[in-house]
Amino acid sequence: MSRALLRHCLLTWALLAPAPALLAETWPVPDWTPGPALSGEALATLETYAFPPRDDATRQGVRTDALLVIRDGQIVYERYAAPTTASSAHLSWSISKSLLATVLGVAYGEGRFQLDAPVARYYPPFTAHPQIKVGHLLNWASGLAWQEGYEYAPLRSSVVAMLYTRGRADMAAFTASHDADAAPGARFRYSSGDSNVLAAALRGMVGDAAYADYPWTALFEPIGVSSAVWERDAAGTFIASSYAYLSARDLARVGLLMQRNGRWQERQLIPPAWIAFNRTPFANYQASAKGAEPVPGGHWWLNQGADGAATAWPDATPATYAALGHWGQGLYIVPEDNLVIVRYADDRDGQFDANTLLRLVRAAVREVQP
């Protein structure tokens, strides 16, 4: 990490870190404990929005598979829609990218890599792109010519080719074969390929012997995650773009770790400077013409840009941030409210609105606050 970026991250952490708790903290050790349950009119409004009647034959409308709300380390709301249950390891889609960033945070704290190091140092097939650094990939700013189109533009889609056709045997190598069309760090372009190259680089950081178990030994086991499944491609690389599966309760453990600035009980599992980097807006981000959208940080999504104002979710606090996935998957962290929210879903028509969900959850929590 460059000195300037490190100073910026430390300042960000200092500004965003909550004041030390005056009361004993609650941790899900060994399991989550219940807190004051949500109830009342605000909860009824939330449930009407999140769990409306739906004809699954058409796949139209909002469909929530799981909604879990953690406040102060306790479950205050939990509901599932069949066949999903509390023990179901649900496909997280691109939440996997933020999970990888969290695993990398542990590796960073162990001194296994630097943000300003060339990716090729850890993943030799990337020698064709010597100027691309680890931090560029974490900001989705590699500069590679990449098309992140899904089922709506499959013939031109780099990600469809990577996941399902000519790139599926070795997804990182497929990404490395792309030419550059911008200087590294010059612009944001969302890329599942960037994430899978990071997953391949992790192998070079920790070594072949440790790699297969590293997400578990580094992250999942220390925080009590027991449901995690993470698919790998034929080259043995974790598909960090898309294919991690966790139960809602286990994903919430990752959220609580992030909400508490990388600390799990008395252990600082991830350095606070790494959490600050995750929560720092990419400096060269330019908003699209689509309207209010979350801002890219270090493989997490932020509710504020460089000016500090709320962007994507105006009814949440500016410091709110999230891990987001295809078709409505979401892990939302609202630091000021000590909230972690997990939503699994199958939304395919664009009707779901994350700002509405956050507004309704916050209203329901306020209704039962002491």
C-alpha cells in the first residue's frame, strides 16, 4: 500500500470507527442470540414489501428467500421462504467478490502481499500486464477490455464466456488473455474477471499447500462459519466472482466482522487499515448516466462518494456499505445503527429497491429501540 493511500485509509478508519462500547458486546459464539424482536406496524410494512405474494412460474416481482437483521450482535428479525431455511447455503453470486476481499484482508494482515505490488508477482500468467497492481483489481480498475454483460447480451459478454464457455477451464488465464483499453487505475469498469485474477493471485500469496483451505483457516473457521461452499474452476482457482454459498446466518458473521472493523471478540482478524481501504471510494470513479448507484470501494459497494453524501441509498446513512450480488443478493452494514442485514433473493425484473428495504428495516428497528 502506498504511503498516501495508507494515510487516507487510516484517516477514514478513524473517522468511521464507532466509539468504544460502554456495555459488553454480544457475539454469535457459538451461535446467534435473540435480541428485542421487531414488531408493530413498521414490521408489517417491511414484510409486505419483502415477502409479497408471487407467482414463481413467471418469476416476476420481488422474491425474498431470506431476510435476517442483526442489531448489536443479536438477531432481531429472521424469516425464510421455502425451500430456503436457516441452514441453507444459498448462492451468493457477486457477494463472493466481497468475501474474497475479506479473505485477502486476513492475508494482508499476515504480510503476504502489498496493494501496490504488480499482480504478476503473485500470478505469473499476468506478466503481459506488468503495470496492473493488486489495488487496481480490488477497485475493478484493471483497464482490461471487459464486457460484464449477462443473460441480456450473452454473445458479447466476457463474463458469460468466462463462466460457461471458452474460459471456464481457467478463468484467471482467460481474463489475462484480454488486451487493455485503458491505463490501470484510470477508470472503473466492473469486472468479474478482475475478481477471479485476484483469486488466482491469492494462491501465489499463500502457496499451493495452503490455498485450498485458506478461506476456511483464515476467515470462516475463526468466525464460526460452518456452511460455506466455494466452487473452483478446473485449474483449481476459487470462482471469486460468483460461486460462494453460505447460510444467511453465516454471511451475517462476515458482516459483523466488518461492522466491528475487522475484530472478532478479542482478536483483530483483519487490520483496520484494510477495512478502511474497503470503504474508501475509488478515486477515479465517474457516476454513470443510469442514476444513483453504489460507489465502488475495495471490492465492496459504498453509499457515499468522495464528497461524503449518500448516493445509492438516500434513506440509509452515508456510511452504509454492502456486498451485492445478482438478482438481489445483499449484505448491508449500517455502522451507525449497529446493523447487519442479509437478504437472499431471486429478483429478475428490477422491481426490488435496496433503498426501500433499508428504509423499512431502519424504521422497524427504531420502533422497538429502547
